[in-house]
Amino acid sequence: MANMMDYLVWRGDVPLEVSPWNDVDSLIAATLSYMTYPAEPTLLVDAAASMPPPPEIEINFIKEARALLSAAGMTGRFSGLTLHHAQAQTDPDRDMQFAAVTIDLPGGVHYVAFRGTDNTIVGWREDFNMAFESPVPAQTAASAYLTQVAADTEGPLILGGHSKGGNLAVYAAAHADPAIQARIRAICSFDGPGLDDATMASDGYAAIARRIRSFVPKSSVVGMLLAYHPEYTVVKSDALGLLQHDTFTWQVLGTRFIEAPEVDVGSQLVNQTVHAWLSRVTPDQRRLFVDTLFDLLEATGASTMKEMMTDVPGRAAGIIKALQKVDFDTARMIATLLGQFMTIGAQNILGLLRARRAEETPAITEGETSNE
């Protein structure tokens, strides 16, 4: 099936002045934020030509994003767009990973693209920190970035991002000054996790809620986390399960995504289980769980998830050694939390099976008797 790369082949020679910006264009812009750009303003075609060579080991999604930038640089639709305010920060001491770039569109519109989680353990740890902390450092950085871009530009703004980038886009918009909010045309979140309850209940969120365009794949997990947006579009994917988080698997027809009526049963079960579990676990327990999990991962000496997948026996040995240093009370708490999660999941599965059985069993009407 066609994806956004196929869309570039089909639509790339059509200028934005002829065919207006659409949701697929927005996903492309959000994905381009995964690449690194010069600090000074640069044309997209020049950024594509000056890309540094790839490292020896690169995760598949970043390889695809690199190919996307190269392809976009050869199209009339994207090549002449200017990129500016490129920024990237990673600070292990603060559990912070943040990056963004702004793309100028025709008509004086500026697309503010926030990068999602990269391949670093620091980036993933910050994502998990959202379960007990708000704002996390990347959210604070996103708000500051939007304020700076708004001060340096005039005209309408569109915000967008994939994965954590979608969360950052919505968070920054919800916490922006009303004068900045008035300039925002849309906020596009592509399978981005939701927000904390306080932000969802805030006047700032209410002011921009109608402009949020949330997209999740049929088997969404990431996009269903925390308090997600009540209205979202479900997109078909040609991948299975968690692999649908990779937006290169999302199906495109013309200038639109191919939609599905709802997320699948597995996604619904994970959603129900995670939210029920979070409602029973205190913020301090969440913090302990996340800190212990990532302390174990970092004890392996790996700095990226890809490194975790190399020398698996050696990495496992590091985790086992670190586990021996976890005190008894912490280990008991982690075991209890995991047990609660599995129990809630089992109850949800049983509830689903009972509901299906009830739907499949014909009702006995008056005058009929059961065979039993």
C-alpha cells in the first residue's frame, strides 16, 4: 500500500500554491524533524544535499526519515521551503531529550515541528517520566521554543510532531500565551501520548482543543497513553502491533490517510489496562517504578536502545548484577506493581470475552425456553 514516500512521488511536483497543505504534508514535516539541521536558516534542498553520512548502525525509522528528506529535497513541493530555528538538546543529568525545527510555508505560515523520542535511553526515560511528572524538561523546552519562534516571526502557526513530538506540540500550544494561541491554525499529533490531567483541565487546553488534529494507527499504544484527546482519526497501517507506531507504515490514498473506524481490540485492552493501573498507583510509586527500570537499563552501559540489542548476554549480565543491588522493599514494591498490572489486564480480557459471548448468544424471547 502507498505511504508518505509514495505520496511524494505522486504529489511532489505540485506546488503548495496549487494544492494546499494537507495532513500528509504535515506528517512529512513532523518526520523531517528527526534529522539534524544547521542553526542558521537553510533551504530544504540544501539541507538534504548537506546531510552528514549515516552512522554504521542506524535504526530503520531514522534511515527512512533520511530517505524522506532526500526525496523531499528533489520535489518542487518541498525543496524551496526554508528551515530555521533548528535546535537539539540531550541532557542525561536532567533526563532530557528535545529537538525542533520550523519550516516556512507559502502565505507566511510557519510549521513548528517537534521531534519525537529518539533512540537514546535518556529520551525513553523522559517519556516514562510523564507518568508522574509534569512538565518534563522537554515540555518546558517546547514551550520556550514556541515562544521564541512566535517572537521572531509573524503570521499563522501550525504545530506538529510524531510520538513524543505530538505531545510536545499540544503541550506547548496549551501553555502558550493567548496572543500566540490566536495565531495557531492547527496542532497535529501523530500517535503522540496524551497529557497530564491538570493540562487537560486547563483553560489553555480548552482554548486550543478544537484545533487539535490527533491521528493514531489501528493498533495504537503510544497514542493512547495518559489523558489522550477525545477526538482522533484512526489510520490504517500495513504493519502489525507496536510496529504501527512507525508512520512509514501508515496508508495513504491521494492527499488523505486511509481511515479505519476504530482502534483494534488489542489497543483497547492496553488502553483500559494502563489507565486503570495508573489510577491505582500513586505518583511516588510510578516514579519508583520508572527510576528502577531505567537504572537497570543504564547499568548495562548502553546509551541507546540499539546498543541494548547488541551483546544481549553481556547486557543481561549487567541487569542481573544491578538487580542484586536493589533493596528488598523496592523489589517488593516493583513486584506488587507488576502483579497489579497483570491482574487488571487479565480482568479486562475476561470482561471482553464475556461481552463477546453475550453478543453471540441469542436472547431468549417470551414464549421460548432454553434447551437446558
